[in-house]
Amino acid sequence: MRQPDPLDRASPDPSRLSLNTATVKQQWTLAQAIDGCARHGIRGIAPWRDKVAELGLKKSVSLIKNHDLTVTGLCRGGFFTARDWLDDNRRAIEEAHALEADCLVLVVGGLPAGSKDLAHARDRVRECIARILPEARQAGVPLAIEPLHPMQAADRACVNTLEQALDICDVLGEGIGIAVDVYHVWWDPKLEQQIKRAGRKRILGYHICDWLVPTRDLLNDRGMMGDGVIDLPRIRGWVEAAGYAGMHEVEIFSESDWWKRDPDEVLKTCVERHGSCT
Amino acid sequence: MRQPDPLDRASPDPSRLSLNTATVKQQWTLAQAIDGCARHGIRGIAPWRDKVAELGLKKSVSLIKNHDLTVTGLCRGGFFTARDWLDDNRRAIEEAHALEADCLVLVVGGLPAGSKDLAHARDRVRECIARILPEARQAGVPLAIEPLHPMQAADRACVNTLEQALDICDVLGEGIGIAVDVYHVWWDPKLEQQIKRAGRKRILGYHICDWLVPTRDLLNDRGMMGDGVIDLPRIRGWVEAAGYAGMHEVEIFSESDWWKRDPDEVLKTCVERHGSCT
């Protein structure tokens, strides 16, 4: 038998919990989510841009400041397959700047309509990021490539492993890194190695939830921490050993479960499970 | 724009088509599938063991011989998480030997019940294969590790990339290789590189179907060749360039579509699409 890793057992600091607003997207506006975070002692938030737009950017900035929340990321830039990708990413950079977000999360887009050429789609992603990167640097907004699970390669993101994302970072230089979302990368045989490779400099965000068995939907059936099979303490150990000192952002897409519950119950559970299961 | 690869355009030899019986598992017994192959000019077959058991091993061997079909693989050994894995894999090796199968396909199993320790599960897979490999060599049955899609890591196979499978092969030596199933590996940024690494010696099987967008189920929503986004001619080009000269085995799990159709229509479509889309 293996020796248990001491890192597996120490609970994380509760002040490092952050709420990605997708977790309560069906129930709450951004204003309600900000209030919810305050009520439950959650110190960080990662808003989606549609929620920011709904509330208004200025109002969003001031409410988040009033509650002294850290913005662990803005979701999302990327989708370089969209016709207006350049303008849209420029706006996203401006918004992330205004919100003082730790990073702008890039979900890079999948195959262009009608194409089967993954290699070409991937080349294009690198080129598009190179195009927006100078403006992001100028604005002081780090860009975080989020590799998505391979089951989303066709329709959401053709960057599917940390190794692939870090290869892109190596080519592009400063001002770019990765978001490590356990849901997308937990299965990767090279996960520990690539987290180590990324190091403090490249790890811009750490997202948590769980992988359910069975999983009934490719997009919206994520589990609450502790309800699935991901070894969250171990992965956190790797991320921390690599030097990551940022927050732990809960992001749960859950059509048939958490999106149907009382959002205060959802946040209460996030807080509890962050302490006991991650 | 890229130059189209000449390999993308030459149709494959129709005599290289093989039918994995899973493609018509809801409609036909093995005897019916053998007859179906004969009617449609399909020269290879890959039976599942439950179908062999139902017909009887001797009868299966003699019907397949009578129709002069190549057995491109026996599905399946592996599932090292099962209590009786050793006996079961020994029986599978004997059956593959009797059927003169090109290989015994190994679906290695996911996480043991209650475990979140993927690294341990993976170590165990390597140890279990090492245990059965001498008997497989003795019987002249090559073992083919089939990496499954990462979305099946928890419940079906914790070997999820060609790189990982080939690393295991390198440790274990002779008598073991991989089955390249496009459904499981099409997304992999290292696919071309790892197919090249595998070469003629390690590629024991090549399985085709397609990835549908959207995919509605993690297990049983595979597409017919041409109905999805996998660049099948390109991948076949890589496999052939690596020296693979074996058959192209169609394996489609399709609860809501192909398993509901007239099986003769399914086989007719397989033959047509093999010629026009792969």
C-alpha cells in the first residue's frame, strides 16, 4: 500500500474559496450572487460576462468593491471561431481590466462549422491569442487558457490538455497562462507533471467541482465536490506544490441538480465541501 | 491554406472492412452477423465474447472458418477491476486463440469501487497485464490495449491516451500493442506523433466510426463514418504511414439510431461509407 500523502489531509483555508457564478446561474443575478457570497463568507467571485452585462459593468465593479471580493477570473474570452472574435475579446479584456480580475479565462472554441481540421483550428487559436495578447498585457490582464475536456473538443475548445496549453504559452511568452479546472483535466496521466511544469508563473486559476459516475450529459452534469471520483486534495497538493497561492473557484454546471436547488443551500454546501472534500 | 494530403483522398480497399459485432448487437446473433458479412462482402469480423458464448466457441470457430472471415479482434479482455479478472482473461486468451483472432482487445477497467486513486489503478493495470502476458504469448495471442476516451476514465478504462498505452507497452515488451479506435483518440493533440511512435509492430487494430456533434450520451451515441467531425482519411493516412496493413473495423455503439435500424441497412451503409468517407 502507498503511504497517504500529507497534502491529502490538510483542509484548505476557507478564505480561499471563490464562487464562479455559473454555479447558480439559473437562480441568481450577479447582484444576488455578490450578496450571497457576503452572506456565506465567500471571499472571491468569478462572474460570467452575460451576468456583468445584465447588471452593468460599472454597477458590477462597485458592488464587487463594496463587498471587497477578489475577482478570480472573468468568464470568458476566446471562442475564436466566432465572426466577431476580435472585437469581443477586446471588450472582454476591457471588462476584466475594469473588474480587476486575476485573469480573463479563454475558452478557445472548437472546430469551425463544417471543418474537420483540428490541427488547423489549433494553429488558429494560437494565432488569435497572439493577436490579442499585446492588448491584454497593456491592460494588465493575464490571459488564462482553459483546456477543456476532450469530449468538448469539437464544439467548445480544441485545446484539451495542459501540455497542449502550456506549449502555446511557451510560444507566446509573458502575460499568458492556464486555468486548471479539475473537471477537464483530472483524468490526464500527465496531470502532475504538467502542473509542475506550469509552476507559479503559469497557473492563473484553479477551478473545482467533481466528476459524477455516471455522467449523464457532456456539458451540464458536473458534481459538487465530494460527490464524484476526483481526488481533489491530491490535485490541490500538486497545484500548491507548484507555487499556486490563489483561490479555489467552484464552477458547477448542473442542469438536473444544483441549478434546481435553493441557491443559499448551494453556497452553504460549497463552503462545507470546500472544507471537507478538497 | 494547407495543401490537401494525398492520403486524404484515396479510398480504402473494400476488402479491408471488418465488422465489430457491437455495431448490430441489438439486432443479430453472431451467426446472423457472420451471414450478414458474407451477404455484404465484408471480409473481417470482431466478435464480442457474450455473442461467442451464446453461439458456442466451436460453432463460432467453424462458422467463421466456413465463411473465410478474418477475426480482427476478440472483444474483450481486461477489466482488471473485476474480482475474477485473472480467470476471465485466461479464458479470453483461450477463446482468442481458438478463433485465431489478430488480437485480444483489452478494455482495462476504470477506478475500483470507492477509489479515487487513478495512479494506483493505472499501476495495477500494468501489473495485471504483465501477469497474463506470458500466457498470451504462449498462445500466440497479441494483446491490444485500447485507450478509451477520457470521459470513460472512471468507469471503463483508466488508460486514456495512446502515449500512456505505449508507455505500458514499452515496459512490457513483446506480444503487446494497441488498438487505435478513432472515437477514443481523434481529439488527441499528440495523435499523429504517437501513431508514428507505435509503428507497425504496436498497432494491432484500427477501429472506425464517427464523433457526433452534439453527442447525447457518453457511451452509446457513436456516429456512422461521415456523420461526424473525425477526419477519418487523415487518421487512416497516419496509421498506414506507420506501417499498419490490417483491416478497418467498424464499431458503432448507437442506442438511439443504428441499433434501431434494419441490420442489413446498417451493413450496407458501413460498406458505402467505408468507401466514401474513411
